[in-house]
Amino acid sequence: MAGSKEIRTKIKSVQNTRKITKAMEMVAASKMRRAQQRMRAARPYGDKIRNIAAHMSSANPEYRHPFLVKRAQVKNAGIIVVTTDKGLCGGLNTNVLRMVTAKLKELEAAGVGIETTAIGNKGFGFLGRIGAKVVSHAIQIGDKPHLDKLIGPVKVQLDAYAAGKIDVVYLAYTGFINTMKQEPQIEQLLPLTADKFKQSDTEKGAYGWDYIYEPDAKAVIDELLTRYVEAIVYQAVTENMASEQSARMVAMKSASDNAKKVIEDLQLTYNKARQAAITKELSEIVGGAAAV
């Protein structure tokens, strides 16, 4: 059994660790609320631009934007990987990167060339370690994502798709379900699929007006679809950030609870060691008195 001094040192060390994890839990809870507000605030813009894009695309069947055209054969693919900049958020990054790894193996087995874009330091480091071709990246985004910082790396993939260098683009991120549940997702970003533009009857009625184009329909649709794709990526980043703070809060709460349990076990061990030491001293005193 360890000595009383060693046990006291361990207890003090675990107590200090628990103070840190408790503080991190409270900070994550505060950031989580703000991240969820930003995520929900971005959704109306995404829904509005989706409905307008859907209506304009169907209203102009004579022009098909490259983002809407499915390639006959997929020779090269792009993957945008959204992760966090920091760790200590449970298995959040591990789960989405495991899904990305499976997708990379699937594409490589089919003989498809792959170009990747990393948003977040964890994903950037992972792609570098496995030797993936990283054509653009954005790291150190902070707690509040800014679209101007995301546009550059994402535009590399969009331009490559429009130029025909890649035939499909995937987006991998962690979707926010609720505080206790976050799901890794990988979805096709380009070409835009029909379900992206699916509208309810109410939406069809609300957006069923005629448009006057300036300078022309092609220029407006080109710009609108680019903004729409950027909005999808921005929404994925905000969902990933909300998931990050939720996962970090849960992970730090679990760490704090485990630290409390360890402290209780160490305290019990310390009390036993102290009791044994006192018993030994009493035995020595009694034995010495009997010898005299």
C-alpha cells in the first residue's frame, strides 16, 4: 500500500485536474449555446436561397449550370472535410475521419483520383499523415466562423468542378442532432441532387413568381448557385461547431465525474493507510509498555 504522503499528493493532483475539467465544461456550455444560436440563425438563409434556386432552375430549363449536371463517368473526386481545430471533444473528430477514410478507400478501389480540402486543424493534420492530396485548407477558424475565410478553400473545389477537373464533390462533417447526440455525415455536394431542391406545396406556392433578370438569367443563376453551395458549406461548419462544443461539454463533465470518483477512492485508501499507521503505532506503544 502506498504511503499517506503519496496518496495525499495524488488526491491533490486529481483535485487540480478536476478544477480544470469543470472550468472547461462550463466554458463549453457557454460556447455551445452561442454556437447553437448561430447554427439556427443560418438556417433561414439556407432555406430561402434553396427555394429561390429551385424555382429559378426549373423556370429556366434551357440553361443547365455545371453544378446541376451529372457527369457520365467519375474520374476524379473532391472531398471537403470539416473538423475542429482543438481536441478534448470525445470521439467527434475520430468518427467523421473514420467515415472519410472509408470513403477514400472506396474511391481509390474504383480508380478515382482524389483531391481534398481541410477545414479545421484536426482534419488537416489527419489528411497530411495519410498522404492525401490537400489542395486547400482553412485552420484556426475560431469560435465564430466567417464566410470570407471559408470561401477561398471551398472555391478551389468549386472552380475545379466547374472546369471539369473533378467530377463529384463530397462534404464530410458532424451534424448536430441535440446536445447528447451528434452524427458524422458525408454527403454529395456537387452535382446538386434533386432532393436538395425538393419543395413542399407551401414552398412552391410561396416562391411561384416570375423573375426579371439583370443582366441575364445565366449570370443570375451562376451567382445564385455558387452562393447556395457556399451556404451549404457554411451551415455544415456551424453545425460542426455546435457539435464540437456539445461533445466537449459532455466529455469534460464525464472527466469531472470520473475525477470525483477517483478522489473518493483515493480518500478511502488514504483513510485505510492512516488507520493502519495509527494501529501500528498503538501496537508498538503497548508492546513497549508490556516489555518494561
